[in-house]
Amino acid sequence: MIIYRLSKEKFAKQLSGFGAEQSGGRWNSKGVAMIYTSENRSLCTAEIAVHTPLGIMPMDFCLISIEVPDDIKIESVELKDLPYKWREIPPDVASQKVGDDFIRGGNSLVLKVPSVVVQGEFNYLINPHHQDFSKIKIKKIEPFSFDERLFSI
């Protein structure tokens, strides 16, 4: 399976979860390393767009194509099993607990979660501390330009 990540060019070769660890996110608390990826390029674009203030054009981004071997176990979170406030903005601690438990449990390398940004699509969370992490491979890194209409005021 190929999954995607948009990243600033200077961090494109790093799959560490350090950024998420420093700031926390929807699926992780501050202090918990996690790599956020998406099932397709368009969802990556939408995820960046909703986190960027209007009028500011993201620059120096790269699209990273990441290969997850077919024999890797992928856990899934079903909508019905998510906490009531999982879509809250800013993220609620209940959704962060889901991701924190995934990382700390160490049962699988990847967790499939529903996207808040695009209903019906999915993000894939990677545990950078999992024993099988070395099986994840960056297949391609390419420059990525956003359509300026996404960020116009």
C-alpha cells in the first residue's frame, strides 16, 4: 500500500513523528511521537489547507510517497467506536487518547482513522517506535505546489 504525506522540504526525508510529538494533534497528545499520513494526495492537500491561515500560501513543500508492505498489520478505528467529541476543533483529549493508546500499546505499526477534513476518507497514523518501523520505506519525494485558490482570502 502507498500512503502520502506533505512536508516542508527540509523535513521530507525524516519520518520520525517529531513534529507531532512537539505540538500534539487530533490523534496524539504533546509528547507522543506519531507520523500522520493520508490515503491520497488530495486528502494531504486538504489537511494542510485547513491548518494554514487564509492568505498564507504554503511554500517549499514536498509530497512523500510511503510504502507500507502488504504483510503489515493495520488496525482500524470505526466511526461507531470513536469518542463523542472526536471531531472537535481544537482536538479533544478523547481523540488524542485513541492515538496515544495505539502508540503505547505497540500492537501494530499503522492505525487507520477517519478524516475529519474529508468525510469518508482516511488518514493512516504510523508508530515510529514500533518494531516493524524499518519496513516502512519512502518510495518517492517530489516537490509539491499548492493551488493558490485554496489559500485566497
